[in-house]
Amino acid sequence: MLLAGLPAALGLALMADALVATLFHYGAFSETDVARTTTAVVAYAVGLVGLLAVKILAPGFYARQDIRTPVKIAILVLVFTQLLNVVLVPRLGHAGLALSIGLGACLNALTLLAGLRRRGVYMPSAGWWPFLLRVAVAMVVIAIGLTWANQQIDWLGLQAQPALRALLLLAVVGATIIVYFAVLFCLGFRPRDFRRRAGTG
């Protein structure tokens, strides 16, 4: 999840303008609308990994017939999100609402993870820090690439050429994926590293 979720969140944040322009910048959808929508997309990107993690962590409780704990955590997160709305929405508008949801998802995931570790259901294996360091290096590389691509392409200026804009977006996304996994390969990642070994859970 982290291997795909972290770069996806980064890409969503850095390519928000390109994505919104390619999907919606037509007709009455103005440049101002693109800018406003982009801020919300960036805010949602903050919570993408949290949203993904919840889908993985919550079943850890359900598998032990523990439904109460995820529900209690969800209530806590709901209160936390509403409090964030009170603080962020007046300052950031609709982007504050999206950011509140994203931060709430992160809190949800972290609380679920803490609960699983406290109960001994999940114990991190060795190698997490080297793994995260390698992913971080790869993310820095693609962040530089995406920033450069955004400087070279006028996504809003391509409004009259939707096909070209879509092709450029696909090309940038495709190149980013290739570069990301190429960097990981150079750092020692191999497909066999993700195969479940015999006798392990």
C-alpha cells in the first residue's frame, strides 16, 4: 500500500492542476474554477494514504470479531474532523473541508495501527526504515521530474487542444511510474521481495 500510495499522493498533489485542467477545463469551467478545484485536490492528497491504510487496518479488528474498536475510533475521528472544520473552513474554505477529511483519515489509520500493535495483532518486521528511506529517495526523484514537467507544459493554455493535453498527461504519468520503479530497482528492490515466503504469515 505504501509503495503505491505514497507516490500516488505525491503525484496527485503535484499534478492536481494538470488533472483538473485535463478533466474539467472546458466550456464554462474557467481558470478560476481550475485553481479552486486544484486546492481541494491537493488537500485530499494529504489524506490519500490514510484512506488507503484504513481499508487494510480495520479488517485486522474485524478478523478478531472486534467491531466496537473501529466504531469507537470512527466516532473519535468524526469529532476530530468536525473540530478541524471549525478551524480550517473559515480560513481555507472548501479546501479546508477537504483537508479536514484527509487529516481525519490519517488519524483514523494511525489510531487503528496503534490499536493493532497494542494488542499484538501486528508486529512490524525488520526492514521498515530502509524500505521507507528507499521509497523516500524515489519520491524525491519523481517530485523533481513532475515539477520540471509542470514548468514545461502550460496545462491551462492547452484548453483548445484537449487530445494533446490528455496525451501529455498520460505521458507524464507513465514516465513518472517508470522512473519511480527504475529508481527503486537501482536501490535494490526486486519483485521477489514482495512474494510471501513459505512458513510466514
